[in-house]
Amino acid sequence: MGSSSAQALKSKAPAMAALEVKGLTRRYGARKAVDALDLHVTEGSVYGFLGPNGAGKTTAMRCILGLIGSDAGQVAIFGDSHPVRRRKHVGALVETPRFYEWMTGRANLEIAADYADVPASRVPEALARVGLQDRAEDKVQGYSLGMKQRLGIARALLARPRLLLLDEPTNGLDPQGMKYVRDLILELAERDAITIFISSHLLYEIQAVATRVGIIQQGRLIAEGDVKELLAGGQALEVEVGSPDKATLLETVADWPEVDHLGPGEDGEVFTLTGLDEAGLNRRLVEAGVPVSRLISRGRTLEDLFLALTDGEIT
Ligand SMILES: Nc1ncnc2c1ncn2[C@@H]1O[C@H](COP(=O)(O)OP(=O)(O)OP(=O)(O)O)[C@@H](O)[C@H]1O
Ligand SMILES: [Mg+2]
């Protein structure tokens, strides 16, 4: 698929934006880590900022927060584009949070509260919000990675932000830890009405929480929109054929709207086809005499979409 279909998937800018990014560009030497990036994060949404390793997610988030400068573009947070002042409404966790390891979780948050100029009385509330109240008096050096991530989220919540920026908050966590963070995100969005901007390279994980996504690759936005809208392209069919039959399959489905090679499966090569129906595919395969070892139908995923937009090149 070319850029025209990527263009078609970008939906119109919504009226109210918690975060609005226009033409953001950040270079490292000759390389553009972020390249003319436009983002529209609607207030109240859980926005998944997706892209493979090195796509520019962390760099973009640092620019948004004003932690590093940008070479071009504008950023507005709740309408405020001042490079420092716009951070007033934002809580952030960028990459792995750092703490004073020899101090307790509570002491770390008290220092952060002092820096952020918020009362220390908010610390217990923030710790409870991430389920760390019982470990508050333990030194951070004894915390698991998941607990440190949660402490980082608690720190980001201290100033009671309207927008929370989380950079890969589930990176390195076990499935239980991932689920904890996912549930926490949903709760913060629903109960506390916080707009959440969360980056990840794990598309399936974001699909479980995000209402809106932006997908970037090599610093450029390749799709943005409401998850429901983006995935409304119908079902995806997953087909596995023996390696010698690969060419015949590709010939048979040459006019199919989207055909992506997923890679080797258990008995051959696995492809996903999106945009047409299972019965139609079955009929064609029988007519062409392509033996299929597996044909399953499932809802389209963000991963299918991503593969379709990038012609299967993830890196
Ligand atoms: N300080 C830096 N100096 C030079 N190049 C950098 C620097 N930081 C990032 N880059 C480059 O910018 C590009 C984007 O990196 P970035 O860390 O923003 O990606 P990312 O999407 O956050 O990746 P990941 O999923 O691995 O965290 C990469 O090519 C990276 O090598
Ligand atoms: Mg990163």
C-alpha cells in the first residue's frame, strides 16, 4: 500500500485537543529522528503512540515536554504553546524512571512533590493510586521493575495532571505487571478523566486500551485516527501454505486489497489478507488448486494495519 491509503486513514482533526503537534521535526546530525510530525490527541482519549524501536517516539515525547529543543514545528497542550508553561498540565514518565535508590518510595515522592511545588500530603494518595501504599517505607533499590514503573506513574500524578505522557510504561514487565499498568491506565482515564498519551512498540497491547492511535515509522506519522475507525477495514484472514505453493497463492490473490507476508509458520509460510471475505478466498484457492494448511479468520488488528501500511517492513 502506498502513501495515498495512509493519507486516507488519517482522520480529520477533532475540535478539542489535549495535545496538538504540527510539523514537529528534530534532527540528530543529518538524521531526522522526528520528521514533520502532526498529532491530534483529543481530550479524554487514551492515545496510543505506536512505532517500532527507533521510530522516534521518545524523541517526540521529549520535544513535546520541552526537555529537548526541536528544529521545527509547534506543540500546544490544552491550547498553550509556551515551551515551558505548557508542561503545567502534564505528568510524564519518559523511558525508565530514575530514583534515589537508597531512599524509600515515599521519600522519593516527597522530594518530587517539593520540586513540583505540591503539598507532601498528596504523596500517600499517589502511592495508593498505583497500589504501592504497603511498600512505601521500603527502599527503592528493593523494588521490582514493575514497582519502579508504578512509582514513576505515581510521581507523574503528583501534580494532578490533565494529561499523562507515558513512554513505554510496560517495557520489560511480566504479563501480570503489564495487566496492572493497563488496568491503571483505564482507571485513570475513566475515573479521573485524565487524557493519556502512551507510547509502545507492542501494537496488540495498545489495542487493549487505546481509543485513538498514531502510528509512526522513521519519525513520520503513517496513520492516525480512532481505533474503531482504523480497524473497520473488515476481518483479516490468516492463511498458511507450504513453501512451494507460496508463488501460486500470491498469484491467486494478486488483486486482493491487502496481502502481507507474516513469515514462517509451523507448516509453511503465513500470510494475512485483509479487505475481502473468507468464502471468496476459499473459492479462489480451490479453483487455483492451492493447498492451504490453515485458514483462520479474525478481527483486524493494529498489527495488520501497521503491516499493511509499511509493506510488511517492521524495522
Ligand atoms: N541523543 C541522541 N543522539 C543521536 N541520535 C539519537 C539520540 N536519541 C535518539 N537518537 C536517534 O533518533 C532515532 C529515534 O530514537 P528514539 O529513541 O526517539 O526512538 P523510539 O521510538 O523511542 O525507540 P524505542 O522503541 O527503542 O524506545 C533513532 O534513530 C535514534 O538512534
Ligand atoms: Mg523510546
